[in-house]
Amino acid sequence: MNEPRYKGLIKPLHSQLQGMKRAIDNVLIFLALLVSLKIYAEPLTHEYMLICLIGIVIFSLFAENQEIYHTWRGAPMFDEALRILWSWLAAVFFIASVLYFFRDDINFQVPVLELWLPLAPLAIILLHTLRRGILSFMRMHGFNISYYAILGGNTLGWRLKTALSAMPWLGYRFVGFFDDRVQAQADRIEIGDDKITGDFKDLLAMAQQGAVDHIYITLPLRAEQRIIQLAQELADSTVSVNIVPDFFIFNLIQSKVSNVQGIPVVSLFDTPFNAMNGATKRIEDLLLCAIILPLIALPMLIIAIAIKLTSPGPVIFRQKRYGIKGERIEVWKFRSMTVCENGENVKQATSNDVRVTPLGSFLRRTSLDELPQFLNVLQGSMSVVGPRPHAIAHNEFYRKQIQGYMMRHKVKPGITGQAQINGCRGETETIEKMEARIHHDLEYIRHWSLWLDLKIVFLTVFKGFTGSQVY
């Protein structure tokens, strides 16, 4: 009988260490409360213990979602600090909700909480920063040094070496590239100014002598049998072997690593708005609508009256478009044309288009025709920030012309987006112009964050309302 193919499970890196970090952060939250009570000479009562427990539980849940304890040690500390603050803000929200609804049953002093709520996250950030600083200092001065080699003289190996070399505080020292493929050197993929140090036999000898601690295999995915053979031979040493799969051959969209009963699964195309991020995005949309709608209510009323008085037809133009997951939604706009095209053939507006009314021309140039879409946001079919929705006829045309076009529908369409603040608005009479718009849309999905949304909203005020190609 054949041996089973899968002989082990892939486990999280340093799970015990991560558990210790969580525990220490939880202790810091409690200690911050004790310090606050001590300063105001308040006793530690059951009420304060309950509040602290709520803070610890909610912070831990959000910290896990924000991957505070799973990030690689080379990730920027600033990003980690933002994730810590965001997780603690979620805890503060829950604590405030409990205190509001049970304020008559819970005895507490407001000054104590006013000191504790900012002190706890600052203590956690300070500890994480000190821990990183001490370890970085030790590594840069020769302690905890690791020597690594890259098996695979290709672009992926060069990118890995470049990334590690840019962070000397990690304590990694490069030994060299090793590759025993028989292609001529001219056929090899560029590895910058580096040269191949040796072949696999040379690397195996170094590993057996203890001259290298880590080996990164960056061979292409098609070399599966060769990778298995190399890994089996490297088992005759104490070196740590790491496989770096070349997923860069794919146009990755929010890729993630997960597992199904221990079986590793890598998603190539995914949405950033699963679980907590989806709830965050929805809360952001509702808060923005709560701020913006009262400001635009009067202008919308004036525009509606002006449309009714200047041309026959409905005030609101409803058009079917694709939303999240490619589902059809109805998008609202102020009518700016004498026609309401919503069929298989929808012609884009062009310069001096006779279908556009005089008022409609002004509305389109200033994007005021899109104000009713804030009602779509309230309904939940759109978001304030996201890829702009296109007419169904245009979707069906461009999805056949541009690879990855439909990936933009992994998220809700938006009123404004990264493409709009980068000048990609209006008529797309060439494939290249639409490709530029799609590029910005996919970049937005790859790098989505709450801060990116707020940045886009801010820049829209200055850059997103007009464009030379808007007719």
C-alpha cells in the first residue's frame, strides 16, 4: 500500500511565544488599571474588575483579528501600533456601551477610567517597541545571528535577499545563491549584481558542516519533484528548510493563508471585507453618511427642483450595474441626459454629447449628479469609497478585454475611489484608459485600510470632483 502523501500538519510559528505575548499584554491592561486606581486612591472593586475583564476580552478578540501576534518581526512598528490602537478603541467602545446602559448599577469614578483608557494601549505599544528595540540592538551587535542561503538563482530569490538585506536588525546574514540547473547563464533570471555561489552539493556540504542555519528554496512551482528530492537530502542536516512558493506569478488580490484541519490553503483572490473588516467598513459608511447627508440635503433639493424645471423626465435616473460578487444593483443618479439608457447598449457620454442637458453638463463635470448614491450607501448596496460601478453593458465588454477586470467586484462599488483621485474619471474611449482605472481599483483592494479610505475621502474634496475627460 502506498504511503499517504501528507505526513504532517503546518502549525503557526512560535505559538507558545505568541500566547505569552498575549498574556503579558493582558497583564499590562490590568496593571494600567491598578496604577490609575492608585493615583486617585480608589479601591479595586468588582465593578472595576468587570470593566477590566471586558476590555481584555474585546481587545484580545480584535488583536487576533488585526494579527498583532502573527506579524513577521520585520513589519514596521508604526503599523503594529496602529493595529493595537484600533483594537483598543473597539474595547473602549464596548466598555462605554456597558457603562451607558448599566450606569446606575456600576459604581465607578470617571477620572480613573479617563486615565486608564489611554494608559493601557500606550503601555502595550511601549512594551512592544522596547522588545523590538532590544532584540534589534542585540542582533545588530552580533547576538542571535542566523546565516541563510537561497536555493534558486531567480527573481524570487533576489527579491527575498533584497528584502532581508534591507533589515539588518533582523540578524540575518546572507551566505549566497545556490543553483544547479543546467541552463546557460544567459538564460538565467537576473539576480542583480550577485553571482551563483555554488550548486546544491556545495550547499548541502555547508549545511552538514553547520555553516548555514536557514535555507530558502525559491525554485518555481513546476519543480515539485526536484523540491521534494532536495528537501529529502537536506534532512541529513540540522538546517532549517523554508519553501518560498512563487505566488507572484499570479495577480494576487488580498491573498491570505489559512488551513482546513491542518491542511494549508492559500487564497489567491479574496476580499478584504470578511468578518471584522466588513463590519468596520459598514460602520465607516454609516458614519460618513451621517456627516455628509445633512450637508448635501439642501443642495440635493435645489438640484432636484432645477432638473424638474429645465427638462422633462424623472429627477432620479436609475441604472442597473454590478455590485459586490457581480450581483446586479440599482444605482441612483440625478438625471443629466434627455434619455435614460439602461439596456444592452449604453453609450458613454462624449464631448458635446447632444443627449446631455445644459444643467446635466454642469452636474456631470462637478460630480453633483452622483449625490443620490449616498442613499445607495445607506441601503447597503454601495460604499462611500470603492471602485466606481460601470453600466452592465460596459462590464460585459471590458471583462473580456482586461484580465482581472471582475476582481474589482470583490468589494462594494463606491461613490469615489482611488482611480478617481488619480485622475481616472470620465470617458474611457481606449482600453488603456480603462486598464489604468482597473489598476487603481485593484491596488485599492490589495492595500485597503480604514486610513486609506479616509485619505481618499479627503483627497476627493480637492481632486475627485472634476476631470478633463468628464462630459
